[in-house]
Amino acid sequence: MPSSLPIPAGPTDLNSSWLTAALVAGRAIEQAVVSDFTVEPPTGETGLYAQTVRVRLKYDKKQEKVETGAPLSLIAKFSASSPQMRERAFASYEKEIHFYRQLAQHSALPTPVCYFADSDPSTQLHVILLQDMAPASSGSRVAGCTQAQARLAVHHIAAFHAAWWDHPALDGMTWLPDPDFGQNPTTGQAEYEGWWPLFLGNTGDVPLPPAIRALGERFGSHRAQVEQHLFNVPPRTLLHGDYHVGNMVFATKDGGIPFAVIDWQMVRRGRGVRDVAYFLSENLMIEDRRAVETDLLVEYHRLLVAGGVRCYAFAQCLIDYKLALLQRFRALVSTIAVMPFTPAEHQMHVDVLLPRNIAAILENCADAVITDFNAKT
């Protein structure tokens, strides 16, 4: 859907003419004309990398009729308002645009219809106009999802992973670069060792179990091997990359689609169970994860096999799951260390996500898997 339209920097730059032109360019409308609109914040999490709003549309009533199917509301995503964040995130904006242009229609995961998506590398601005899936609503990582929602999410991601498992088209996705973690492991170690003291400072008085503190102190020397294995070593599939309940849409008491997945800024290639580990370890209350974790891992693997995946034993899936728990700990270390969080976002990461991840690591003895993993590699 590339176009010659200017890219608005944010919702205040929208106007009726631009919305009409964008919806025509994206073939969401043909002759309808947007006469007015209102902007409001959407429900649910919106993330650090983008400005996200709901836009309610009115069409010119002087026309004979408003086209059947013309959206009455949509979700608009813009680049972050901060130039520094735009620079950091522009590659992620481009990945999401590529996903909606090239892959969404082939996805085994339900996703919103994309009406328009474009970017301008010279300004690092982008905009995406998406189907408003209300009354369905995204979840809350703080509240956590239900066991039933967890099962739904795992079933859907298993089908998505199976469809892309070692798919020949993966190698042709040049817009999905693979950092070579193994090429210069000392760089990755030094970067991690710079994050660790900042992480400790930003977690304040939150106590770290001795085993986790020991893991954190030594993980830098293992980072390259773990991340090279999870993201660059076959078998690989397409990962959502940010598979949490804030990026999932569930039906509500008022109805809506049973399940859909949004926010594809972190899409990448890698071992599928990484999405599962991220989701299970951070998006359920600890007690709920304990109740369903083993069953859902077994179910995930069964669905991979049913989807045609071969030569990937459950024992290997379990090892990869534990390594992915450790990789998520590394990701929490780096984000808590350096991301410009609001107080609410900081509290969520430090007081909610980190303790859940730590509990999953300890209860799965994931820190011990590094020794065996290094011996085999």
C-alpha cells in the first residue's frame, strides 16, 4: 500500500481529507468522503514505541449512500512523539508495515484488517490504520489472563508456528534481519554487563532470590549462545516476538471476535516456543501458570506435530522453553535498565513481570539448563 500521502506525526495532524485519501488508497472505501472525525484513546495497553488512538469517522451524508463496509471507527498508530524513540523504533515500524502488507493475509492468527500502512525513512515517521475490533478488547498484563484465555492463545500460536515452521519463504524475508549473536559474543557480554548494575539500581528494594542474582551475575557470558540458539539456529518459524495479553484481543460480555493478535513491531524468526515462554511466564498470575503450564506445553507440542512439524521432540521443546525463560530474564534486565518508562510502566515491569519470570525460572530449574546446554554446544 505505498502511497504519496504525507505521513502525519501524530493524531493532531489528522484531517478529513487525509483520512479519506488514506482509506481510498488502502481500498477501504471507494467514493465515500470523511466529513468529520473524533479521536480518543483506545482501551488497553498502547506501548512505548508508538502513539495509538481510536478514530471515529463520519461520512458526508450528501452522498447518495455511505458505502457498505466503510469503517465507522479505526485504530491509528503513529510513530513515537520522541525523536529518540522514533530513531530506536523505526526498524520495528517498518517490520510491522511489512507484516501487514505481505503476511497478514496468509497468517494462521486472526489479525485486524489493515486499511493503510506507510512510512517515511527521512523523517522516521509511520502510520498504520487498522480495523477497530471493539467490543472485543485487549488484555492487561497486570491483571493477567484467565486459564481459558491462555489456552486460546497457545492453541492459536501453535497453528501459526506450525504453518511457518522451516518455511522456505522465511529466508526471503530480507526485511527481518537476524543479528548474529555468535559472531562477536564478547560485545553482547559487555553490553549485558553494562545493563546489570543499572538493572539492580532500577529495581531498588525488590529482593532477588540468591539463585537469580547468581544467574544475573553470570548470564552475560552465556548470552550469545542462548540467543544464537533461540533465534538463528534451525528449526525456525515466524515469531510474533511480543506475545503478551496487551497485544491480544478477546471477546467481552458485549461480544466481538473471540481472539486476535495485534502489534507486529517485534516480528522475527526463531524457535517458536520462545513466544510461548514469554506468554506463559509473564501473562498469568503465578498460581494460574503453575496450574496450566505443563499441560499447555504438551498441548503446544502436540499441535505442532498435528500441523506437520517433524523431528522436533518434546524433550527439545522443553529445553528451548527453559532457555527462552532465561532470554526473557535478559530482556527484562535490559529494558528495566535503560527504557524510559513512565512510573506505571516501571512498576509493572519491576513488581509484576519480573517476579513472574523469576518464579517460572526457579520452578522449571531453567538456570540449570545452561550447564547442559553449553556441554552439548
